[in-house]
Amino acid sequence: MLYRAKCFRGGYQIFLRRYSKDVKSEKLLNPQISFSGYHPKNFELKDVSSKTGQPGKEHKFSMLFPPPNITGDIHLGHALTATIQDAIIRWKHKQNIETIWIPGTDHAGIATQVIVDKMLFHQENKKRLDLGKKAFLEVVKQWQNEKQSSIKKDLKMLGTSFDWEYEYFTMDSNLSDSVNEAFIRLFERDLIFRDATIINWSCALESAISDIEVENIELCGKTEIELPNYSQKISFGEITDIAYKIVDSDDEIIVSTTRPETMLGDVAVAVNPNDQRYNHHLPRKTQLWHPFRNESIPLIFDDSVDPSFGTGALKITPAHDKEDYKIAKTHNLNIIQVINEKGLIMENFEHFGSLKRFTARDKIISYLNDIQLYRGKKSHKMSLPICSRSKDIIEFLLKPQWFLNCSKLSQRVCEVVKTKELKIHPNTFETEWFRWMENCHDWCISRQLWWGHQIPAYKMITPENKTSDIWVAAKSSEEAKEKFRKMNAEFIEFDVKRDSDVLDTWFSSCILPLSVFNWPNQSKDFEKFFPLSLMETGHDILFFWVARMVMLSLELTDRIPFKEVLLHGVIRDFYGRKMSKSLGNVIFPRQIIHGATLEQLEEETKSLASMGVLTETELHKSLAGQKIMYPKGIEECGIDALRLTLCSYNIKQHYISFNVSDCSKNKRFLNKIFNAIKFAMDSSENAKVIVRDIEYLNNTELSDMDLWLLSRLGNTTRTVKNAFENYNFHIAVSALKQFFYKDICDVYIEAVKVKRNNIEKSAVINAQVLSTCLAVGLDLMEPFTPYFSREMREFTAKNCDINPELYINEMHEDKIGKILEICKHIREFKAHYSMTKNTSIIILIKSLEFEECIKNNVNHIKMLTSCDAIGMTNDSQYFEKEPFFASSTAGPLCSFGLKTSTPNLHEDPSSLNKKKIQKLTIQRDNLLKIINTEGYQKSASEKKQKILKEKLEKMNSELLSLKEINEPLDTQILQSNIDKLITYAQTNNLTLNAKKCIVTSFSRKQSSLICAQYHIEGEELERKISTRDLGVIYDHKLNFNDHISYISGKARKMLGFIIRNGKYFKDANTFITLYNSLVRSNIEYASVIWNPHTQLQTNKLESIQHKFLRFLAFKCLNKKDDSLNYSEIEKRFKMDNLELRRKIADVKFTKK
């Protein structure tokens, strides 16, 4: 049997489906859902890359995806960027805006060369030098093809809607042409120049590297570090004192240095002219004797020297230090190179030539000790620059390189932001933008690599084989020769040689907004989509990429490359730590989407090590970290749950702490919507509503509840729109969760369930409203969850023409809001007395205006409170005479009384109380008999005695709380005391605000003995089942569940803050001090007043300290301590558990 339903275009057919074999075959009005629940694999099979909506001609939106490096797989950072951009693109589709979203990959020169080199060594025991340049580049291209395919597959897996016909690779021929053109134009405008200056150099790579590829690690003191090409660890974090003898004197000046190996190239010693220790040398031309070169060097005075560093005397080695180089230029000092490109001491230094730089360090110190110039060394805090690619220590070398003059370009880059021609979100980064631009240095754009864009610069070679210092930029050798002829007419015969260096990868990346549209050719796409509408990327590359794109675009096209910049935070793990292979906290999107066992995670990590990506040390650390982070592996969550999770965080925060468990929660959220749609389909079928025929609701007779839901839909739509306009995706996700979870599932569906199996007019309307709201809600959620939304959209109102914002009505929301507040009070009251069945409620209506609203929604109140019957009255005398089991207020608008047909609850509460006292007394007496027997005391284990003792204490405590009171007398006394307060206030011209006063009963009895009403000047006081006083939350049973939940939640957040922001701390005492003052102080505040009443509560509090100490052990203890159990960790850090501390505090308090 076939059924037809309308689609956006054309039609489709759906087979009849049934929920079980027992259902008889009959014609169904609507297509049926074949799945039993939300399982990602069933939903994520279809292609969701197609664009929806009808693109208009007036509005256009263009965006470029920051190209992933071809060094590995797509990680969570890429997934975050792809999800954010895809959500934006899909939202633009819905607004009928023509869009283009361009995907691509980056050749990542230095990173790719390093990883392929490592792979070759591990797989074939060869290095690139063994293969030669041509053969090595063939291997790299093979790697490129494999990784491009893998990256494309992963990006498609994320449900992205890229325009793949525009896909690019940064070394494609057309992009290479754009790169060459940009270099030539900038060179001819004197913005690119060649100069010898201090640069970042990786000796392991034998190449200059960019600032972004330098990691500065903070050392708190002496630290041993593994380095490439060294068999043993090398010590850093020490400062060495060396004496320089004054020529013709027995006096000496002691210099302090962290780099004694560069002493061979010292050309001076500098001190601050204001330093009292040395200013007596000012009138003299003091010379110092260099012990290795057997020559004198000057003592110079410079204001840049920091007198507080070491001895205040600074050795000047201009060839290997940026600041020393500046001082040398100022004082016209010679420059002597000590270390070559391979990290070896220059051969001209006798006894040390060709030694590795850090091996030479020890020999130099030994020699200084022999000639009595060594003055010792000590531990020293310092920042150590590491190459992020090779993990080698950065060497600063003086080498000729190509530079871009950024200072000439930076002023205009500042101007476009100041005038708001270019907008940055969040605008807090504007300050950083200006700071970078105002302190902009020349950018070294050349790299000594094989893989990358070869620099289009040539120098002339004369027939005598002499090379000139004159360079030209050209697209070919023929063009270069022609340019040389124009410059040097006297040379008739000569050749040219192209620079073998390649361009920094960032240079080609910085002209991507131009090159992807085939600039400088004025293509149709360039005219149509340039400048880009938005550049969305991580804030960590704001200067290295975003600012430089603006800089080059303004210079090359006189236009900004994009109109807006959206910066997202850096993804970190749940503890706020950087995602790092050595910590074992790196997870890939596919592992979350498909799930992974711990064994699978470990196997994947081991495979990375086998490829050379991880060192042996990193492998062991990674495996240990995975066991801590993911002991049970990672649950399969699906694409949509991952996307929804990524967009549920505030992406504008500096760091985004990602938690895999949030993906699991969002998977359950999607299942909740699935069940809601399934309910809606059943309701539509039962009410004979054809979902596909729902076209409008304007002429429908809608109830208050229907209008409330539509108003909530309108407000949700408005919130989501505003959130997208301001790039606050977390607000949109939060609003959608509120709408689906609370408004639809918890309220509307529960309120209309009673009509599910009838065909009354109201049931038909409910089915139409529910299906329509689900349809619009799914449309709003589709940018975040394309697979789920498109699949489930087939089972909701398909062609309903509705503008949700027209239904926004604050009056309806306020009206139903009050109804929901009443329902909340009734549910809480029923829970307070543990009453779930056979209950009825009578509501005393105090406001005539509100009476009609309650009457119209009495059935909804009945369903939402699970009561058998609801009665109403506005007669307060009748209400007071009713024999309620208990009564209370639901705010100022009404009171309610609770009745029950359960036999034992018809008894007088006092009688119930007495029965419980009798039962408890018998149990306590029996327990006392056991405890007091001689045999028990001798034979029972210490553990057993402790358990029974605690049980006895609980029984005595409960018996004490069940002590009966005289209800009428007590209530009269309390009201009398309130009246006295009123009199006092009136006498002293004070006002008592009744709205800020509440009535609370505290008792551990099953039913309360006091439910009286109290008044201030005729205004009835609201009754609540819990209150907060001086920071402690008292709940009605005084078991402090709410208080413990509150303080533990607060403490966990503070602990998370400490863990996230304590990445530079190494000292355990620092962490313990922070924990004691910021975390433990919260969970021990006023603990003599409250105490956990169950083991669950005790464990909830203890788990916080447990988490802290585990973190502390992981952070501060060495590898040998990894096997410590928890009790050993407590002893190691001398910390008692919280339960013991509370007992000690109780004893101290009692003794006072």
C-alpha cells in the first residue's frame, strides 16, 4: 500500500510501516517512522550537503574554510571551524542568500616535510638526504594525495555543505601563479627585501621558522629535556656565572648567562650606566680579557641592560641573540658566529670545533673551571624557545633572508578596523589587533626547505662565474634576464640563478582570499564574491594569518579581503589543558562520531608512534593519559550530537573546554525530540490529521496552551535569529533545548496527552499545533543537526505557512506561566509528602482576573500534576473548612488543598506519626540489645560495630525529629510573634515586605504537622519547602541534599578554573594553596551546621578532593609515582579526607 506526501519539489512515496506484527494492515494517513529510537547510524546515511532555499540575486555571502594542513587527520579544532561555518552557511541558505563556501588544503611546508621525513626513517630507515630532492618530493606528493583524500572524506563526514567545485590546494598551479605575482609586485614596490639579521633557526630542520612555530616553555628551575640528535637528556633552567678578568688588573667582572656555549663569540660585556656596582668604570675605557680568543673585549654601558638579572653584567654575543644584536649595532661591535646551521660549533674554534652546541657547553665550563674563571651555577626560572615541529631548541642565527616590510603596511591595517570598515567579533580583540600592528616587525618569509613555493627571485652570474648581490623578481629565468639587461647594459653574456629557498607557508595562505578566485585575473567569481563576507577562524592566528591577509590584500588590491572577522576560542580538554599527544587527551571527531574502545584508542596511538609522529616517551605518556581520561573508551555519539555540542559552547571564549560526555547528553536530547515526533505522529494518526495537509493555523480556534506554545515558538525563533546575527550560537542552542525539552516535551505534550486517543476538535488542533511547532523547531535546528533535522522533518507539517514571530504574545506566556508555577508548587508539595497516586486538589482562587484562566486550563493542571481530580473555589471559608490532608499556597494568586483516597493517609498525621515512633522505638530497642550483649562486643568486627553504631545514631536522630508538637498553640504563638514584629515596625516607621517573607516547615516526618497560613497585615505569606540563610540551604527534611549539590557544583567549577589556568604551575604547594582557599573553603563552609546524611552525599563531596589529588599526582609527580593508589596520594600530599576533617571540626566545636 503506497501513500504520497508533498515535498519541497515534486513528490515521493512511502511504504506502509507498522510498529508490530500484531497491528492489522490498514490504511495510514501519514508516513510512519520505522526506527525504534534515535540511533546515529540510521540517520547519518543520506547526503545533507545540498542547499535549501531559493538563492536571491541581490544578496551574496562568501566564506573561505581555513585550509587544514596535509600533515594528518581532521581534529576537533577543524571540526569546530567546519561546524560553525556550516551552520552560518545553512542559515544564509534559509534566508535565500546566494552563498559560496570554498574548501581546500594547505601544503604546510615545514610541517609536511618533517612528518614525511619521520615516516621515511621509521618505515625505510632513510632520510630525505638519502633520497635526494626529486625523489623526496615524489614521496611528499604521494603523501599529499592520500591526505587530501582523507581530509575531504572527514569534512564530508561532518555533514558540511562545501562548494567542492571550488576546492583548492595551496600549491595548485593557479594558486602558485598568484603567489609569484604577489611576491613580484611587493618586491618591485620595495616592500620585499633581502637582508642579514637574527632569525629563528631550527638546527634539526636546517631552516628558518616563523614565530608561530616557536613554543616558549616555562622552566621553574633545572629541567632535563630530550632533544633530537642527542643520546642523553640536556639540562636547562640553570644560570652560570663566569669571570672576565680586567686587562692589566687583578679585578674581574662576573657575567651571568644561561648560554655559556656562546661565550666563544662574546664581543663585549654590557652593564647599565645607572648600576652603582659598575659606574666607577664609566670614565675609563675598561677592557676585559677573552680567555678563548686571547684578545680583549670592551666593557660597554647600555640602558637596555637589566641590572636585576644575575650580576647585572651581560655578555654580548650578537650572532646568537636578538637583543645582543641590537646592542652590537648601536655600539658598532663585531659579530662572531659560534654555531652553524647544523647546531655544531664553528671549526675555527680550537678544541671545540664541530662539537654539538650543548656538548661543547660542558667542555667550555670544564675549561673555565681549570683556568679558575668558573664561578658556579644555580637553578633559574627561564623561558626556553622550542621548535614546535622538530622539538629542537631554537638557535638564533644571523643569516641573509627575504623579509616583508610590515611596518609600512600596518598603519592602513589599523585604520580599517578603527573606521569599522572591517569588523572583528568579539571586539575585545581589537586591542590586540592594534597592539600587534603598532609593534609590527619585518616578517622573514624565506625557508630553507625542499617542499613549498620556490621563491621567484634570481641573481646574476657573470661569465667569470661571479655572483652579484643584485636580485630581481621574475616569473621565469627569461623574464629575469630581460630585467637584468635593463639594469646592467654592460653585460651581454650572463646567466641567472634562482633562489633555492621556498616561501613561508603563511605567505601563500595570506593571499588565499585573492588566489582562490584566480587573482590577478579579473574572473567573474572575483568580481562577484570578493571581498569575502566573513573570515571565521581561531583567535590564536589573528596576527599570523588574519592581519597579514588584510595587510597584503590592501596592498595588492586596495580592498579589504573580508568584511567581518569571527574569532573562536582554542579547544581544550575537560580540565582546561591543551590538547596534546603527550597528555593522551587528543581525540578525533571520528572517534566521537563512531565511538572507540580504550583498546582502539591505544592501537591508534601506537600506530602514530610507528609512523614516527610520536616519540617513545610521548607514546608512554599518551597511553597513560588515555587510561585516565577514557577508561571506558568513548561512546558512539554521531555527527549531529558532536556538531550540536561544539555549537553549545560560547565560541567567543578564549578557551573552549570540550567534554565528550556533553556529546552523549546531546545524543539523548535528539532521542527526546525523536520520541516527541513519534508521539506527534501517533496523535495525528489518532486524530485523523494528515500532516502533509497542515498549511496554516491562522483560522484555527486555539486554546491558551496552544497560543502559549506558539508564542514560545515565536520567541525561540527570534532568539535563534538574533543569536545567528551576533554569532552567539550557544544562545541559539540553549533556546532550542529549552523549547524542545521544556516547552514541548515537559509541558505541552504532558498537558495534551489525555486527548491522544480521541478525535475531538481540540485533539485535532493539538495535533496540528504540535506538528507545526516541531517542524519549525527542526528547521531552526537544521544548521546544527542537518542529518537529524532533515530526516525527522519528513514526519512533521511539511508545507505549513507560518510566521512564528507573529504569535509572540507576552500576555499568553504570562498567563500559562502562572499556571505552570501553580503546577510546580503542587508537584513539589506532593513530592514533599511522597504522594503520587489517588490524590485530588482543590484550588482557592484569590484573584477574579485569574479565575477564568484556571478554569480554561484545569485539565492541563490535572495532567501536569498527575492528580485524579481538580476542584476550584473562590470561597475562602469553604476552603478552610475542607478536611485536607495538607494545604499550601502557590504564590499570591491562589492556595490549594491536598486530598487523598489512600486509606492509611486518611489517618490523622499525628496518628501516623505515633505509629512510626512506635515502630522505630521497637527497632532501636532491638538494636540496643544486640549492641549491649557481651558476645557482640567481643566477636563483632570493628567494621560491623561501626555500621551498627551509625545505624543507631540515625534512628535516635529520626526519633528526635518525630517528636510531636501542639499544632494549634504553636501556630498561634508564631502568628502572635509576627504581629509583634508588625507593631514594632509601625511604631518605628518601618515597613515589612510580605513578598520577601516565606513560611518553611522543617521535619523528617513523612507528613508535616503544621500547614497553617500566616499573614502580615492581611497579606498571606508564601510557603516554601526550603530556604537559604547565611549561605546554607535548609531543605524541608534537613538532609541538606540541596545544599550539598549547590556547594559541590560551585566547588567543581572553581576546581575546573584552577586546573584550566594552572598550566604554568609546577609546584604542588601552589595548587594545594589555591585548592584550600578557593575550593575546600566552599565545601567546608559552616560544616558544623550541616552534615551529609547518606553515603551518596559523602561521596559527592569526597569526589571533588579525589579529582584534585588525582590531577595533582598526574601534574606534579614523576613517572614512578603513576602507580600510586588514592590513599598513597593523600599521604604523599599530607591531606586528610573531607569526612575526617568534618568530624574533627565537629569535635572542636562541641568542646568550645
